[in-house]
Amino acid sequence: MSNESEGNFVTTDGRNIGGVMMEMKNITLRFGGVVALENISFNILEGEVRAIIGPNGAGKSSMLNVISGFYIPQEGEVIFQGSPRPSLKPFEVAHQGIARTFQNIALFEGMSVLDNVMTGRLTKMKTGIFSQMIWAGKAEREEIENREAVEKIIDFLEIQAIRKTPVSRLPYGLKKRVELARALAAEPNLLLLDEPMAGMNVEEKQDMSRFILDVNSEFGTTIALIEHDMGVVMDLSDRVVVMDYGRKIGDGTPDEVRNNQEVIDAYLGVSHD
Amino acid sequence: MNTVSTNELVSIPALLLRNVSIRGDMPAYREKEFGIWQSWTWSQTSLEIENFALGLRDLGVEKGDFVAIVGRNRPAMYWAMVAVQMLNAVPVPLYQDSVAEEMAYVLEHCGAKYVIVGDQEQVDKILEVQESVSGIEKIIYFDAKGLRKYEHSRLSSFIEVQEKGQSLRESQLTKLDKIRSSITLDDICVMLYTSGTTGRPKGVVLSNRNIIETSKNSAEFDNLKSSEETVAYLPMAWVGDFIFSIGQAYWTGFCVNCPESPETLNTDLREIGPSYYFAPPRVFETQLTSVMIRMEDAGNFKKWLFEKSMALAKRVGGNILDGNSVGVIDRIKYFLGDIFIFGPLKNTLGFSKIRVGYTAGEAIGPEIFEFYRSLGINLKQLYGQTEASVFITQHPDGEVRSDTVGVASPGVELKVAESGEVFYRSPGVFIEYFKNSESTGETKDRDGWVATGDAGFVEEETGHLRIIDRAKDVGKMLDGSLFAPKYVENKLKFYPNILEVVVFGNGREFCTAFINIDLIAVGNWAERMNIAYSSYQELAGHDLVMGTIKEHIEEINQSISEDSMLAGCQINRFLVLHKELDADDGELTRTRKVRRNIIEDKFSDLITALYDGSSSVSTETEVTYEDGRKGSIKATLTIHDTKTIDISQRMAAE
């Protein structure tokens, strides 16, 4: 599998990995004098699960924010689906088919799970505010279509029992799942997950891993995720980017990365014997 | 289509044909999916089943084949069962929460070549089983989620099989009709594995005659109509579900509603409002516990009103339900209570429309039973077994008592042997235990009398049967007094704090007990008391919890001492177990009955400590996690002494 970075191959479990979906070229991001990302290049292939790992402060979240278009790097360019991406507003990014979840859950706490997931359909609603107020004809049909799509996601993520529960009453693990549901509701091509398993217990992590894999294989969604838990990352992802102090120190399949001396040093510390 | 005459109603597929012809447009199944109740009429159901049957036939299912079915209650799973029957093959429903090892035994035993499963979880288990059991040729799954990447040479989806059947419909339907009409009353209808409180599960073979006759008799007993609504949520492998959701449903033509997921059951119950309802005592206990917990959190006025109303209901509710005479003022009060408390409460529980409700499987605590009756819910008891196609005795309307299990069901004869063991004979009596003629011979004699394994007696005046305990569990204490563990356990289990109890004392000087606390109830209490805990084990070992349990035991000791026959069963010493008794560890059956021998074996060190006077004991126990991995728990348990009432002194004083 030497030509992996060029794409177009079939994984051992039968999924099709396509061509390059997104390419980062020599990205450098600075906040004042602080260099958050330094000359980073890697790509994301269509249909793969791509992980970005690294110790605290390595620049993972900054990287994800560059991918999502929230940060504009001072140097380098992001090429999305073949063409360089200009500076975009968040809703424009959403229209491009990119959806994300957040490290610190960002749901509407007072709203029900169902309503929260429905907000993920916003980009799919085309009727104007007035016809939605009158609630007849096209607006009604549209709502029904969107509700159906949302119900399928609720079924997929097995959150039927909390459909009508206000989000503020849910435990942490379920909130994470609701956030994933909202991101999926946008039917993204590229799904960005910022520490989807942070703060979860073993059982919740297993559930979440299962859902992430299912999303990838059922919908063919490309997934880029940031994660702390090495074990989880190695099991989930097709390829891993390793970062440390804003630099890329490793890139490759989980096995390659695991045996990379620089990665071992960064992650486990250098032994002084 | 011509109406099918009664003497042709010899099988479930025949009943299906009849239902299509007389009530084709009435709903047969509903399932909540994507947040909406989807429904299928009898005509649609028949089409679904026929197509699936044609597809199965194409795969090679033949008369007499055993086809295992594993999944939660969904219309498709029920259709699969009837489709198998349509080919005169035998459906074998299995408990979906069985671990792979248990499934392997059963699949090997019945030699199933085909397994129809609900989802990926079950597929994974069967694939694991396949490594040791060779006969399985094909796995048919319903929910494709997560299965896309699997190697599909031995996997087919339900839909694929159905579509294949559909395409063969024109050419093959007459052949299917031929098989369907060749089914006789004496062919096997279904094989159900008993969960077995002792030893390996046994395959109970039930004929069409067993199921059809029993369904007919029991439906007539309660005057069931085609307009009944039921919610199917109990394990499909349990004989009760087979009789209620298939036997009676097809006989009377009522609608079976399947919940969206096991977690949404309460919402779904409330939305459907079943008129015919069935639940083991545990479900009623859990619901009562959750009501009581929520009332504890309510404001003072609400609490006061609830307590007042329940006291009134306890006094008159049951009598009103039974049609006994009740004073006008009480009736007015009860009417008001119904508007403000009982009605809304019943509605919350989903019990507003219940016309006939049954509890069975285990003895229900009299207080729990009375609670539901006093709300005006016609809850009755039923005593049955897989070997009897469920029904042995049941309560007729108006004759409901918590201390009996009712009178012999229609067509059932009862007799009590010298030893006190209850025997029965009925049209529902099973044919045999599959590949186990030895056990068949032990249980069923040549005249068709079946031993229940329960000790009891029939009341002369009323004909009601009273069950004391499992015949093999009833024993004698060292001083010769009667030992009936179940009786004591049930009294204790009424306390919301206590989930499970195992009482020991057979052949011993005094009685002792293992207690499992109810984590939900006690956890809620701990929260209010500001007691921090991190696990079941920690909470179970807390001094305040121990104190409460001790109080409960002393209360029941008091009440037991009032019954001179059973006064010896008072509990002298107890401990709270460090783990919850669990079916995965073999301590309970899949229907959550206590397996005494296994517990006695496994915790023998604890029992020794209960009897040798020590005040604490250290132990280590192996546990099995849900995914089959094993681990162990270490704990030091304290043993507490409890006050008992000495009846000899008391009698002397009187």
C-alpha cells in the first residue's frame, strides 16, 4: 500500500478510499508572536478516517479550525475538492459539505434533542421565513422531509428514547452523541470531530467508536478527528497525522506511526538511560 | 377468498389466512419507527410473510427443519416465525441477551441450519458460535446497520430473501399453498428452550394442537376481542410471548404493537395504552419503585394528597374492581381520587385502558399486587409453564386474590400428590423435551400428567390453587419447622430498596439471607442524603444502607412470626452482596429467577461465614461482563445480626 497518499484503493475491510478531498499545503498559523502551526502539509482522502493526534498544546484544534475554515492561515493554502479555498463565512463552509462537533459541547441546552438535530438541517431548508411562518404547502413538505432525515439519524445513533428530552438534562456521553447527530443531519461530505471521546468512560468510548465507524462505512462520510486516546485512534483510523509543538512529526498508517521514533519520543517522553 | 371453516384452523398460518379473509383491513402489527407508528393490516402481513416464506423455501428450508430466531420484538421477527411455520418447519426463538456460549449449546442441540437475527449484535454472536457449531448454513439479518463490510457468503438480509420470494411468487405460490394446507394439528408448532433453574436448557416441543387449543381456551376465558391492543416487549423466546403475541393474537385477530427500542418502552406503552397487558412481577415492582421514588421528590402537599388517596384506594379500590359493596361516600371519594390521582397515574404508566392484565412467572408481592388493583387496574395472576403452553391456573374476573394463583384454566385438570407437588393435565401439555426422553419421562407420566415442581394445595371451598414454593426448595429446618425461602424473599423484595434476596436455612438451625440492593432506589436515596459513592459495591457496603436493610428485615421477621407455620423462617443474620446477581454469571436465569444451587456453590464461603458467627468475611468473585470478558471483584463484607421474635416465648406469654 505504498501509493496510499495518492488515493483510489480499497481497504482490507472493503471500503473504497477515493482521491484527495482536501489538501493542506505548507500551512503556517500565528497568533501574534506565537506560532501555532508551522509549515504543515498533509491531505485527507475521500472516504477515509483521518486522525490528528498529539500531546496537549500541539496545535490539533488549531489545525481542525484551519480545516473548517474558522482560522485563516497566514501562509500556505487549503485546497478543497481540487480548488484553493478562499476565506469563507461559517455558513458557507457548511454549504460546502463540512460539518463538525466541538471539544466543549456546543448544543442549544434548552432545546430538545430533536430540535437540536433539526438545526443541523438548516442548510437544507430553502423556503423563506414567511412561508415557514404560515406553515403551509412547500414549507410544510420541506419540514416533513427534513424531519424524516433527522429521524433516520436518531434511529442510526440509537437516541430514540431521548428524542424529546431537553439537552440540559442529558449526561455528557449522550450530549456528545447528540452533537454527532446534529453534524450528521447536515449530510456532510467531510465530518470533523474534535475530541469525540474526551471525558468518556470505556463503555461510552466503545459506543462512540462503533458509531464513528458505522457513519464512515454506511454513509461513506470522510472523517477527520482529533483524539487524545491513542488506543482508540489506532483502532479507528486509516491514517494518522502526529503533531507536536505546532509541527508535523509523523504521518502514515497507525502501524507506521506507532513505530516512528520521533512520535514515540513526543508521546511517551525520551528515556534518559 | 372463501371463509375458512373452524375445523381447518389447525395452525398459525391457517389462522393467518382466516384473519385475512374476515378482517384483512384491520391492523395486525404496529411498530414505532422513525418516531411514527407504522402499521400493517392482516392482508399486508400475510403478503410479507408469504414472500419471506417463499424466499426461505428457495434457500432450502424444508419441513421439519429447525430455524433459530434471535432478536427483539419486531414485526419482522414475528413474521419470520410464521413464515417458518408456513413451510411446516419449526421456529426456535432464542433469548437475545444470551451470551454466545449459551447460544452455541442450543444451536448445536437443535441442529439449526438457518438463523434469523435482528441486528449486527446477534450476527456477531452467531459468527462466533459458528466457530464451534458446524451446522449453521445461513444467517439472515433484518437490520443492516454496521453489516455492510461483513463477508456476505453466509449472510443474507431479510429484505433480499423477501424480494427473492416475491419474484418466485407467481410460479411457486401454489407449492407453498400445498405445504401450508398439509400442516396438521400434530405437527410441531414451535420449540422453546426453558431457561432452566437447574442444569442445561431443555427444548420444549409444542404441537399445533397445544398452541391452538390453549389460545382458543384462554382467549374465551377472558373474552378477548379482535379490538384488543397489546404491546409485545417480553423476550420472544419466552412461551408467554409466543402465546400472547402469536397464539392469541392470531386466534382472536388483535393487534400486536412493537416498541421503538427497549429504552422507549414506557413512552410507547403510554402512546398505545394496551387493553390486554402482560408483565412479570419484576416489571410491576420496578414501576412501583420508580413511582415511589418520584413521589419522594414531590412537594409536601402533593405527597400528602398522594398518601391520602392511596390509603383510600387500598381500602376500597380492590373492592370496587371486584364489584363488592362499597359505601356511597367512599365511592365519591374514590371517584375524585380517580380524577386527580389514580387516573393521571395510570395514564403515566400506560395503564389507562387495561381491561385484562396478567402477572406471572414468579409470585408477586401481595402489596405490589394490591397497589395496582387498588388503582382500578384489573391485574390478575396466572400460573403457568412452558410445558403447559403457559396456562395452568388463572384468576377469573371478580375472584382475584393475591394469595392464590386462581382456578384451573379451561381444559386443565389439577391434582396434588402426597408430597404436596402439584400435577396437571391439559390440551396444552407438551409433546416432549427435544432429544431428551429421560427428562420427558421424569416430568410427564404415561397418562399425560405433568409434574410442576411446585408445592401447593387446592382450597376446597373455592377451587383456588395456592403455591407455597418450589417443591425442591421447600425444606425443614433443624428443629423440624417448615422452611419456605420464596415466601420470605418475596416479603423482602417488596421494599423498593431491595432488588433480590436469597434465603438459606434448609437443614440448619436458623435462617440467613443474601441481599441485593436496588441501585436505582438506593442511589436516589443516597443522592438526597448526600452520600457519595462510586459503584454498586461501595453503596452496598455503606453503614446507613445496612441500617435500613436491617430495619426492613426486622419488620418482616415480625410479620413472619405471626404465621405459626412459617415462624422458623425469620432471618437471624444477613449480608449485602458485593455484586448484583446476574444472568450473565449464571446466578439468575434469563427470566431472572434465582438459581439457588449455583449461588450456594459460588458463595459457599459467604454462607459459611453467615453460620459460623464471624462478623465479616473477605471474598473474591468472578464476574462476566456483557461482552463476555471476565474479571473479578474483591470485597470484605460485614455480617449483621437481626432481632427475631421467639415464638415459643410469645406463646408462653399468651
